[in-house]
Amino acid sequence: MASLSPDLDIALTQLTERLLTNDQTFAQTYVMAKGQLYRTELRLCPVPPHELPADL
């Protein structure tokens, strides 16, 4: 599984930490990009170590 960018990885890690600090595992919001509205969702699902991709 390839990363889109290191900056995106960092931003998602920071968001994950904030959610977990507040005992949340789901976030939803709306964003505007290139003149279009998008609903964005983030769902945190624990993954056992043996299920991690080999290329991680």
C-alpha cells in the first residue's frame, strides 16, 4: 500500500491522535476542493499486526 505523501500521513496521524484522545473513532465533515463540495469521513479500525501489509 503506497502512501500518497508524507504530509498526508502526518496529517492523518495527527487527526487520529486527536480523535483517540477524545475517545472517538469516527469523524465526518464537508470540504470544498476544486469548486466541488465533498463529504469526508474517517473511520478508525484497529488492525492486528499480522494483518498489516508487507510493504508498510
